[in-house]
Amino acid sequence: MFQSYTSITQIIFVDDEPSFRSVILKYLQRKGYQVTEVGSAIDFYREFDQQEYALAIIDVGLPDQSGLVLTKYVRENSSTRILLLSGDTSPETKIEGYEAGADQFLTKPVNFRLLDAAVANLIARAARQTDGSSEVLTSKAEEKSCSHSWRLLTEGWALVTPSGEKLHLTGKEYAFIHKLLETPNAPVSRTILLKELGYPHDEHGNRSLESLIYRLRKKISPNLETPIKTVNGSGYIFTAKIEIEN
């Protein structure tokens, strides 16, 4: 994903509190920004993969997945700037936010003057970055080579497609695929995957797993046609030939 000229005022905003989301949305729109607002992590992934955004405003405490995970995803897969919001004022949360890749961190309730200054600054930085965006596409094209099977790289956590495109994975994405490959001819159950990935065995954990699988499939293919298949009542399986390389 890269920034185009038409995306420099585009913002995606995710927060699970409808009233707070509505207030922030109206404020940003009055300032002239084009805002896409969503209320969950899974909706964020769906919208984020549809177009380029200059800025992502992410609430840390989402119901289905931590905003810190979204932050890592945005940082690893785009040049979009990131503004984190949280009601937790502890230094530890701020540190975790910056370590995840946030450009700036604001506490809730939000001071609108601070919000205005932060958004303007990050949008300006995104605009200055657009000139170098074509280099991202060039480097991706250069990585392609002739290959006939998938490859999972243990060093650097990457998945290489049969066409030679290298897809960088998060730690949980890598762990998910690696677990599927331990039993190549049989599906891996949700229970095993939840335990492997450190998710709780409840509705929250299942939604987190679904979000991870959705964004991984989207990373592999825009139309979600991937070797990661769902086996109803059994779990998930990687159906294509794949090699693990150190």
C-alpha cells in the first residue's frame, strides 16, 4: 500500500464508542478531512485494505482486538501515519503504543486543540512522503522471481508466494501458518490455534483469531482466494505445497 495525491486528506478512524466516534467524526469533517469511521478491528481491516489513507486514528481498547495489533499491521504494511487514542494514561501503555509503531499518542478524553495539531502535523508528514511512494512498488516488483511452491521463511518471518513475492508476517501470522504446517494433511482446530496464539478460549479470542485470519488472507490475496482454507467443524488447513526455509 502506498500514498497517492488523492489520499492526503483521507483518514480512517476506529473506536468502539458510537457517541465518541460521532463527535470526533464531525469535528474532523468540519476541518475538511475525509473520514472513514468504523467500530471494530475486523471492520478496520476491511476498510483499510480498500484504499490508501494518510492517517489512521486507532483506539487502543477495541472489543475484538487490541489497537496495538492494528498499529503494528498498519506500520508493517503501509506508510500511513498513526495516531493512537487511549483512556489509559499509564506510561506503560504509551510506551507499548510507540513500540508498536504509533507516530503520536493522545489520551481520552481528547483535548481538541491537541487533536487538531496532531492530525495536521501527521497529515503534513504523510503528504511530504508521497514523492517516494513509487519506490515501494519498484522494490516489490524486483523481489518477484520464478518459483513453483510457497515458502515460509523462518528468518525474518515472511511468506513467499509461487510468483516470488515476499509477504512479511507479524509474529502471530507466522505462528498461525507454522502451526498449520505441523499437520499438512489435516485441519488444525480452533482450540489448538487459540492456545498456540495466546488468545483466550472465549468469544473475544475467537474474534481475534478471525481478525488475524482475515487480514492474513487479505495480505496474501485481495480477493481472499488463498491456500488457507476453513474446514467447517474442524478448523483450518493450508492446502498448497509449501516449504519451510531457515
